[in-house]
Amino acid sequence: MKITPIYKHKILCLPAEAVEARLASATSDELKVLLSVMADPDLDLTQRAARLDLTENAVTRALSSWVEAGALLVESDAVSEKKPEPAVRAPDSPAGQISMTGAPQPPKRTLVRSALPHYSSEEIADAVEKNEGCAELIDSCQQMMGRIFNTAESAVIVGMTDYLKLPQDYILLLCSHAVSMQKTSVRYLEKMAVDLHDRGVTTYEALEDELKRVENRAGLERYVRDLFGLGRRALIKKEKGFIDSWANTFRFSREMIAKAYEVTVSNTQNPSMDYANRVLENWYAAGYTTPEEVDAAQAERKGQKAPPEGTSFSTDEFFEAALLRSYGNPQDGGEA
């Protein structure tokens, strides 16, 4: 049988060695994506997915397979940019001809894992068969979340092991944490896993440390909300940073936070978290760890003789004066 291609005005050139080696095992989605990229490498992820009638996850997964095969180079500097690097036009080629061969290739970059890929029922069954303990892992997650997973939910657990390469004990700990927060959505579990992976939290030990940090911050946040009268409004990024520092860097007790609040309101007549944070930073630098130490240091300062000639402030008096200049004194018409 003789087959003659009809090129008309556009030709597709494929990286023969890499593609031929994958043809027997390539899925239909992978072949669709490959041909789409060769025809128009400049389409963004959303456009390509819509044109091929695929999900964005499926396109990302197909791109990853061709990157691993050495047929494509995909560069992404941000999670929102999953567009393949434009192919190099072959010298003296007809208009529209694209070649991925013979062009110098820059160092291979890792594809950003912004979401877990789509898995079909067959792919899930294959992954469960190949990955020891995967079936038991899915079963344990189902028991913790109190229901039987559908195909999409099972695919999330498979993707965490097969795609993100996270240890099974890591996934169980993350699932347990989600349930403890009354979050029983597998989609929520997926978002946490991807975010942690992208931040480099990929071992069981690192996850333990991160979850402890999160729990410390969450526990203190409830107290700080009540103390500073924040109500139920969403905290801004700076306020979250303050609470994280107080809980995990300074490791101050609630009594120390309350002491800083008293100093803040006494000096500014307003519950300013900015002012309180500066107070706590000063105490942390001075090595104070309890309200009693703060009181003792204050009493000692009051009992000291006048400062040396030419000095008008003690260290802490200078600090307090600087704060009032920064945040204003309501009694003088300034802002707190």
C-alpha cells in the first residue's frame, strides 16, 4: 500500500527518534498534543486544551510525557505559564514549517507541577498495580475521609504518588491533617499537596515541621483575633506574617502577646498590630521571654541613675519614642 502525504501550504516536522520510540505506548491525548504543538507552538495552555477538547491537566500531562521523551522543551517561569517554548524554524524551510531537530537546545528545565494530571480508569488501575501499597493507601484515605472515592478522587491519590512522587506516609499524614481541620474534600487535599510540593516540602519530616508551624499559627490566630478585635474578617498578608513570627520565630506565649497589647494600647490608645509587633521584636532582641522579665527590666530602668551627660534617652525610651514618631500619638493628633 502506497501512502502519499498531501502537504498543501504547511508541513509538520517531528523529532523522529524520540517520537518513533514512543509511538507504540503513546496515548491518544499525547499524540493530539504533540501534533498540536508542532502545528502551532504559540498557543497557551487554555487555548490548546479548548482546541483539542481536553482538560488543561490532560494537556500538561501529555506535554510532560514528551518532555521526558526528549521530543519537546517546555519552559515555565510561573504557574500560570504552561506554554511550550516556541519551536525553532528550520533554515530555508517553507513558510509554516517547524522543526524540533538540529537546533541547539538549552538546558532542560523542570515542568512546573501546577496541578495533578488527569488519569483514566485504566491508568489508575495500572498505577495501583505497579506501585506497591497504592491500593492500601487509597483505602486508608477513604476510611479517614469516611467515604468511597470516585474515579477522579482516586486519581488525586494516584497523582500524588505517581506524579508528585510523594511518600505514602506523607500522604496519610496530609490526609489526617485535612480531616482534623474538617476538610474532607479530595480537591482540598490536592491543592495542599501541590502547594507544599512547589514550596519544597516533599518529605515526611518536612511535612511534620510545616504542619506544626501551621497549627501553632492557627492556634495563636484565634487568640489574636479576639485580643485585637479583628472579628472574622480575612487577615491581610502582613497580619498573617506577624502572627507567624510571634508563634514560630519568637515563640512567645499568649501572656507575652497580651503584655505587648497592653503596652500598645497604653501608648497609642489603639490596638495596632504594627506597633505590637515592633514591641515584641524589641523584647525578642533583648532576650525577654516572660511578662515578669519585661516588668523587671522596666523597674530596673526606672531605678537607674540619670543617663550620662549628652544622653536624653535610655535604649528602651528611645525605642518607645521612635515608635510614637512612626505610628503617631493620638493625644497629639497623630494616627495610631
